[in-house]
Amino acid sequence: MRVLVTGGAGFIGAHVAQVLIQEGYAVTILDNLSRGRREAAPEGATLLEGDVADVPVVTAALRGQDAVIHMAGLIEVAESVRTPLTFADANVMNSLRLLEAMRASGVNRVVFSSTATVYGIPQRLPIREADPTEAFNPYGASKLAVEGFLSAYHHCYGLNAVVLRYFNAYGPGERHLPETHAIPNFIAAALAGRPIPLYWNGEQVRDFVYVEDLARAHSKVLGLDGHHIFNVGAERGARIRDVLDTILRLTESRSTISDLGPRAGDVAENYASAEQLRAATGWQPRVELEEGLRRTVEWFRRAHGR
């Protein structure tokens, strides 16, 4: 099968492309490299530098493809609050341009990168796919909007569409600019001996899924027909302070904690049920949190020469 991965030079996208190549897929990456990195694209993938907003470029990239994994877009929540129109265009309108190009090209299979943010404040734990959704910020609203269009394209045009709602991905290779995710910020600060920023005294609970486990979920769902929505998480909650304590131990760091107090919009507790994904595909996470953190710390040591 030939697969086009939009945003495939980004953190998660590069891992998805690597898994696909290992499993024998022919992979083409389309990335504008504004946030992705050319060197992140795995060996064996064809890298096309271009933007999903450019319809002729997308149309050319779709030629001969059997499926699309759509990961291109903006992800920073605080930025979405400052610039909602930018997020609407980059995440919603560009996704629609891609879907229309797919329809014109006869490519009828897509996997979409969504987020647990769409659940807002969870009504129960673990979170299940049938639970209510609510947008608490423009980033979450943009993902929900695309999910709605995928449902419409399935019903109107017969598109085979799978939505993967990611929980907290972490692992080697994470280099967002700016970096807003807890684990890479904790590790970078710990290795440098800087004070480590911590909200809510680290009492929040999150579901951290190792990036290679998350990447495998994409290949598992590629062959599914119809319209599906799946959570992708480790199915257990981890207290942020416990994660930080593990990182401090693995790095042998003496960094102090910089207490940042409350943060508006934070959810106290959040973790997934991935039962539906497991039942449909047999997927389940393989890498335990401490092992994943150890691998991530080792990568940061190599990447930063520490």
C-alpha cells in the first residue's frame, strides 16, 4: 500500500512514517518544514516539501497513493487562543482542501490525527469515545470541526475515515518550537540543571503514551473500512509530580522546582479507555512509562550532548 503522510517530518509524523516503512508500506511525506525537520524524515520515505494549502502540490502528491495519514497542522493550545483564525485556516480549511483533493484524485482512505482535548472536562474516567465532546479552546474546536467533516465525507462520498484521538504522546525526537509539553521541558531543564516549571504542584493526572506505540496505531487502522473514532492512550493515569520525580532520578538532576501555581484551562485528571481500538485491531501499548522515559532521556542526552 502507498501512503501519503502529511506532516510526516514532525515529531509524531516521523515515527508514524518509520513504522509504516518497517511494515513494508511505500511512504511519501508532505511537509512544509515550518515546524517539521528534514532530518527527521526516516530513510526510505520520499520527502516532498510543500504545504497542504497548495492544492496543485497536494494533487501531485496524491497521485498513485492508496491512503492518507493527515497529521499536518498547528498544535499549540495557547497560540490557538491568541490566533483562532490562523488555526481555523491551518487546521480546518487546509483539511478540507486535502479532502477535496483526495475526492478529485480518487483516494478514498484517510486516518486523521485528533486529540483528547476534544473531551474538555471529562464526565467520567477512563474516557470513552462515546463520551461528550466540548471545545475549550480553538485548537480543540479545529480538531472537532475536522472530525465532523470526516463524518460528512463518509456519509456523502463513501470516504473510509478513521479518527485517532491522541492522549499525551512523548518520546525521542520531540523538538517543538516553542516546546509546551511537560516531559520534554522537564527533561531539558533537568539535564541543564535549570529550575523545572510545575503547575498545580504536579497533582494533575495524565495518560502518557509512548510515541512508538502511538505510531503503531496508525498502521493498525489503515485497512479499516467505514468511519471510526478511537482513543489512543496507555489507559492509565500518571501523576505529573511522579513523572517528574522519575525524570529527576533518571537524569540524576538536582534541579529545583519552580512552582507556577494554577493554570487556566487545565483538567485535573484525564486518561483513556482504548478498548475499542484494541477490539478492532488488537493494538495495545507495549512500552511502560518508566522505560519510555528512560529511552527519552537517553535521546535528549545524545541530542544535547549531555
